[in-house]
Amino acid sequence: MVRLFVALSPPQEALAEVAGAVELHVEGWPELRWAAPETWHLTLAFLGEVPETALPGLKTRLARAAGRYPPMTLAFRGAGAFPSARRARVVWLGVEGGDAVLSRLAASVAAAGRRAGAPYEDKKPYHPHLTLARARPKEGLDVTPLVGELKEFAGTPWRADAVHLMRSHLGRKVRYETVACWPLAGRD
């Protein structure tokens, strides 16, 4: 079994802008477990624990899905927290652009995963975001001041032109590995 998700990988320039904005806040929020910048990505679909025997079919279906959608111009903009800023478990930056295409792409790769045998199905509506930090207390944390400071963040637009199948290596230090990548090849 391999733990997989499908994502867009923002360019280093866009992630450097985010890192510059975030580093100003890390020391002031020790109750948060900040995600390492090398792990930052834009999740399209979490697939969960997938049997290795399902990988060939999954790759075929994801390649087909990616080929149906055009590249998109996206930008990191605004901030928020799940489930709310007053009871945050996750602090995030928002994503602007892609209009309905991004949501349709996310639904398409999730469906490809299900058809290929990935057992996980997320019932929540898709909300594109970049996870910055997770709250250490399980009951959540009031991060209203942090979200207020980050909500004005507006990154430089970047081009999303490929879908990545990623493997999670969990442990003391989380690490992600690209399993495969396919271009967004649909027409605008």
C-alpha cells in the first residue's frame, strides 16, 4: 500500500514569496506546527492508502484526466483557517484563478482515483488552498490575528501546467515524492 495524493506544484518563485510572508509569523505562533516549504503543494485530491497493484490503472486514468484540462493561471491570495479562525486546526493561503476549471479538475482526478481503486472519498466541497500550518492542540486554536495579518497577502500569478501524483512518506519528518506527472493539455 502507498499513501497518495494528486497535486499541482507551484513554481519556486511563487513559493519563495509565500515563504517570505510566512517567516515573519513563525516565531510568534509556537502553538502551530508549520509545514516545511519543500512540502508545499496545492492538493487536488487525497487518495489515501492505495494498493500498489492499482498504480498502473491509476496512472492511465490520471493521464487521461489531465489531458482534458487546460493550463491555468493561479495566484496565492488571502488567508483563512479550517474549520474557522477561532477554532483553527489548519491555517492556509487561498488560491485565486482557474475559475471553475480548477474545481472540475479536482473532481476529475478524484473520480479517476476512485475508479482505479483508491478507497478514500472526501465528502467536503473542494476548497483550493496551500496549507501553511496545523494547530498542535487537537481542539483547535484561535488564529484570528494571524489570519488577519496574512489575509492581505497577494502573490504573483503563476502557471499551473501539470498534475502530479505524489506519495506521502510519513514519520517524524514528512516527505513527498513525485510518482508521476502529466501535462494539462486541454484547450482553453
